[in-house]
Amino acid sequence: MTQQPYHLVEPRPWPIISALRRIFIALGLINWLHFNRIYLLQLGLILILISLFQWWRDIVREATYIGKHTSYVQSGLRLGIILFIIREICFFIAFFWAFFHRSLAPCINIGCTWPPIGIKPIDPFRVPLLNTTVLLASGFTVTWAHHSLLIKKRIKTIIALRITIMLGIYFTILQLIEYNESSFTIADRVYGSIFFIATGFHGIHVLIGTSFLLINILRTIKSHFSNTHHFGFEASAWYWHFVDVIWICLYISIYWWGSL
């Protein structure tokens, strides 16, 4: 076989398992909502955990121990994560489009005013402002962790990652408190729907980013990263900064401008 710098992926069962768990989750949600049965949903969630653990394990082995992630492969992976983040940006653009479409031209069904009549918006200068501060601080700490990794300060990298993870968890807790104390629900007209779907999906992205950082801190402790070979860390940092930027847009548009 001709020697080449690219990584030819070996056949694995994890893609088909990931496809099956999506089917089980979709059918499980239908059964749960209509028949109050959660067996298929539980099976789908179990398959998620299995595929995530096994797939991540294989990728870590390829990158750290086998050495298949050459510079060419890393370039392709960087392009992949960039395209993934662009796709997620387009995903959130749909929510901002819906919000501004309704808020700039409120129809008679919601009283020709925004927020709609009967909706009391959340004060943007209380919990949302605190959450903004927390997430911006986490963006600073993840940058600190990356810089420490580049200058071979492993202990500082671990400390910065721990702080970032704690800030991410704190953000999630604050958002749950905010949801619990909200005077409106997702069923309260278009305002409630857009608010909870947009902020809820952002919260899911925070949880995903936190899980990425947890994997990275474990890999840092095990010395999987060097100052020149740490794409997994870079991808997580880029994703976390994306989460920060989306939150700032949510805060300015939905929380602050939307409550004027």
C-alpha cells in the first residue's frame, strides 16, 4: 500500500449505533408524550452513552497512542469543527429570525405590542446579567487554559479547566433557577415559545461544551496533550467561545431589547 499522510478510518459499529439511538429517541419521545412509556427513550439514551464513550475512546487512541492524527488529518479536523460551528450558528439564526420577525412587526393576535399583552419579561439586569458575567468569565478561563497549555504549564491548564467547568455548571444551575421563577411558560404565545426554545437549546450547548471540557481535563491529567499536538482541546475551546458569543446575542436581543 502506498504511504500517505491521511487517516483511513477503519470500519466501526459506532456510526450505525448512533443512527439507531436517534431512531429510538424519536420513537421514544412519541411513546412518552402520547402513551407515557419511556422504554424506547431509555434505550436511546443508553445507546448515546455507549457510542459516545466508545467513539471517544477510539479517537483518543488514534490521536494519542497510534499517531494517526498527522498534520494533514488535523487540518481536516479543524475544517470539520469550523463547518460544524457554522452549522450551529445557522441553527440559532433561525431563532433570532423568528424573534425579530415577531417583535418588529407584532400582529393583532398578540395585541400589536411586544412583549405580548400579559407577558412579564424576565428582568435582564438580575439573573441574566449574572449569567452573562459567568459565561464571559468562563471564556477568559478557557483562554487561560489554552495559553497555559501552549507554554507547557500543565498544572495551570488543569486549574483553569476546572474553573471553566465549574462556571459552566454554575451557569446551568442559574438558568434552571431562572426557568423555575419565570412568570410565563413555553406555552405562553410566541414569546414564551421563542424564549424557551432559544435559551433552552443554548443551555443544551452549554452542557455539551461542559462535557467536552470534562473529557479534556481528564486527557490533560493523563498527559495526552502537548503544546503542539492538542486539537481536541482547541476544538472544545472554539466550541466554548461559540457558546459565549451566542449567549451575548441572546442577552442583547431577547433579554435586554426584548424587554424594553
